[in-house]
Amino acid sequence: MNSTDSTINQQLTHNEPMKSISINWISKYAIFIIILLSIVSRMPQLFSEHLILDGDECIVGLMAKHFLESKEVPFFFYGQSYGFSFIEVLFIRVFYFFLGPTEMAVKLAMLSMWTIGVVFFYKTLKAIGFKYNVWIPLLITLLFIFSPSFAAWSMKARGGYMTSFLLSSIVSYLLLQEKSSIKLSRAVLIGFLLVIIYQSQALWLAGLAPFIAYHLYQKKSVRYGLTMGGGILVTAIGFYMIKSGLSDFWSPKVLGWPTLSVESFISILDKMYIHFTGFYYLGDTMTPNFITRLLSMVMMAAIFIAILVSAFFIYKKKQTNSLLPISLISVLFSLGYILLISWLGPRYFLPLTGFALILFSLVMDQIKRKTIVNTILGVWILMGVYSLYDFKNFAFEDKASLTQLVAKLEERKISHVFCEGALLQWQINFYSNEKTIARYTSNVDRYPKYIAAVDSAQIYSPNQTGIVGYYYEGLIKPSKDFSEINKRYYILSPVSKEFLEYRNFDLTRP
């Protein structure tokens, strides 16, 4: 043995105990740390004065309330035959038991689902296995936790999004765990979960598809594949039966022919940038702090660099993990469906974060100098910590005015209102705990019972019925029937049929 060989052996012998300590430490404490930080990182938002449910979240909150009161079993988001929400409803019902039907209960329920999903994201990274750096699964998971793109969305009840994230994390783990074993029960479970993901929010399936194909190729078992197909078929039939007769009040066109131009490419990059800041609500954007803006640009750059580097490694046959090309295809698929969406909102990039971080972790593992890698990830995570703390200032509505509006309605004993805000109606219903029932201008909506109740009150209890809308000067002359809330909302009660028709309310029953 020459001196060089002797030195190498001494280094390996010296490093082995340290590596063993690292592995044992991670195995013992990692999941606890992940759960703790997932919760603590959201506290600035949870205890912020700006914490509020948007209109769609209020719908899910009302669905859980109706389920708790045994009024109905809401499998899908009200008014739709897509957006499977029953799992979210179940989680919210548990928190209603302790906290009542409150915004905090809804937010904590979604946070618990998201946290479980993050744990399975970590377990997925552990199942992949890393050659040079055992810290990558934990560090990448912490990067996920402190990513601005999920700062607000980790607690949003938007009818299927959280369900798809959670179940996709579980499916990813099932696809990569125990690669050599063939268990038909696992095939059935994967098939079952894939259908639920499709019914909840199908966007995650694009990134999962390459891993599913790789999983089936690895098994090399026709019986296993047929069993998974059987699980998909049986579950799909079950959903077909559940969905029969459901309302299709909201059935927008989602897919369209791709528009390939410089303008469309710039628009996609712009929406991606907005998504990774996390500072948006529907189509409205807000300006976050410098660190959050920087993190968004870093994330976008990291994704495109990871795509190029991984493609280079694959071309040169230098990859150390057979999952690298699969992960690359997964990210490309997660970007590819963006071209087919007819109206592109920032939220449609939500699946990209997880699949991109898997690819990023595989690329980082190619770098043998783990100290450099871990330092970069550590700085990135610390920037994310600052960013998430600043989300306490994230506000898309004036919560104080909304709560004053609800209180004024209760004070004036107005039990039913015609509402000029499509999403405001749901906030009134939720935040009043249905003490005030609101309906929108159309006589067809997601929950017809509300329309019937308000229309009936207009006829039989006109003094307890009114109209709520957005205030502007000159709309209504001040009187005892008129209330103005912070120059944002107005209330008029009682209200005449003529005025309702003037304000474009459709009073004819469908």
C-alpha cells in the first residue's frame, strides 16, 4: 500500500463516525423539526391582524359547518363537479370541535394537512437516497417550508388544492419506497389516490406521471400494473356515482391551444415570478419586501439551471442517480401544462415547487463538496425565514371593515341580504356564522338554498332584509335606513324590489 492509499483510508476511517452521527441525528430528530418549523413558520400569519378567509375559503368553511350540523355530506366544492373537498372538510370539522366554526380552525386544519404533506415530501427525498450528502433531504425540506410560494397557500382551503398536495406527497413516497418489493395492496392504494388527486386538483398529476411510469417499469410486473389499473377503475366508478346529479354552476374552460409568442413567454415568466413571491390573491398582486422578490428570482434561476445541468449530466452519462432523468421530465411536464391553460393564474404553478426541489436535490447531490452545498442551502433557508416572517403583513382585503359590516348587520337585526359582491356573500355567510344569509345578483349560484332563503325573506320579512354593496359617493342619500362602513361597504334596509332590480338583482326563480 502506498502513502496516498494510506491517507485516503485514514480519511475514510476518520469521516465514517461523523457520517454515522449525522445519519443517526437526522433519523432521530428530522421529522420533529419539520413539524415544529412548519407550524412556527406560519405563526406570524396566524396571529396577524390581517388573517382572513377569502370567499372561496369561506365556502369550504361553510361546507364543513353544514357537515358538522349533519345537514349534508359535501364531497365536492359547492356548485362544481370537480374540486373534491371532503378530506379538507373532515380536517376542518376536527378543528371546529375545539375552536368552533372560525377562521383559525380553517387555517389550522389546512396547515395540518400541509405539514403532513411536507413530512411525506421529506420521506420521499429519504427514499430517493443520496450518495454524497446525507443532509440534503432535511435541508431541501426546510427550503420547501420556508419557500414564499407556499407561505399563504399552506393554509388555504381552496377546494382540492391542499388535498392534491398532501396525496401527491404520499404517492411520491409510495412510488419510491422499497423499490424491489411488489405489493399488490400498494398498487391498489396508488391507483385509489391517483383518482382522488385527479378529482381534487389534477395539476399535480403532470409531475407525478414520469415517476408512475418509472415505478411500473421497475416492477416489470403485468399483474402489478393491472392491479393499479383496477384500483383506478374502481375508484373512478365510485366517483362517477358520487358526481351524478351534482351542480355544474361553475364549469370554466381550463385547457386551450397553446399560444407561442414572445409576449406569451414573457407573461408565463411574469406569472411564475409572482407565484414564487407568494404575494398574490387571484389575479391581484402585491409588492413584497426585497428578500422575497430576490428569493423568487433565485428560485426561478435555480430551476432553469437545474434543468440545464441535469440535461448535461444525462447527456454525458455522469448522473449518480437513475431518478435524475425522471425528475427532469417531471419538472418539464409541470412547466409544459402551463402552455395549455386558457387563463394562467399564479396559483397554477403550485405543483412546480415540490417537483423542482426534487430535481434540485438530485443535482446538488452531484456536487461532492457538501460544505459548499450545505452553506448555500443554509443561507437560502435563512432568507426564507425572513420572508415568511414578513408575511404577517400580507393582506388582500380590509378585515376590519368586513368584521364591522357583519357586526352592523347583526346590530340592525338584518337576517338576509342581497349582496353585490360575488365573493363577499360567502364571507358574510361564514363570518356571521349564518346569522345573516347573503345571496348574489344572479338567481343561480353555488348554493341555491341561500337564494331561496333570501328571496323568501324579502317577501315575508322585508324589515329584516336589506342590500349590501360597495360604497361610493352619491349612491344613496343618507337616511335612517342607510349605513356606511368605512366608506367601503353600505347597507340599506329595508330595500324595495324596484331598487333591487335597479341594482341588477335577478329576482325571478330559475
